[in-house]
Amino acid sequence: MAITKNAGRQYPLVAEAAVLGGDEVTVAGTYEAIDLPAGATITGGFYEVTTAFTGTGTVAVHLSGAVVGVANNGNATGVFPFLVADLDGLTTTTAADTVDAEVATATLTDGVGRIVVEYIIADRAHEAQ
């Protein structure tokens, strides 16, 4: 087995999407939050609730149908990091994909949150070393 050195280096890319209560999330369902290009691999991220939502809904963050973010009760504030075990193998294949927020059980109102995703893209380099 040969290993080919790669002098290319890339910075992690970070995308963020707001999750707002009220008119934006009045019906339980899945909402597209962040677009990812083909070949992206999620390396980290978190779901943060800065202002508690009213209601009893839960939010889970998905990529290609797999849960990558901890589902949490909308009434809880805090930072909920994506778990390494949940990220294993989550690479968009040949097509672009989205990171989605699934609001289940009920609706969420009046709160503020955000989804932050860190990712790299296959065969991309910003610098050479």
C-alpha cells in the first residue's frame, strides 16, 4: 500500500443558521437550515438555544436523514454539541445536501437558537505546505 503525501491544507468551513420561534416554526416538520456542497464532511458543530422556546417541541439536527445533533426540548437553553459517534461517516456523496432542523411533537414559539456546522470538502486546499 502506497501513501501519497498531500501538501495541500484547507481551513475548516463553518456555516450557521438561525432557528427562530414564532411565525417561522409554527408547524411541526423538517426545515432545511444549511446547504452543504458535494463532498463535504462534517467535522463538528453544535445546536445552541440562547432564548428558551415556549411550547413543548423538540429539535433534532439531521444530515441525510441521520441525526447529527442532540435532540433537545425547546424549553432548555444551552449548547448541545454534535457527538463524534453521530458524525461518523457523514459525508455528502456526489450530490449537495442540506443540514435540517426537525421540529417534532409540537411547535416552538418565541425562542432563539442556532445551528453551527463545521465541515471540510474533499480535494480542496487553501494553501500548500
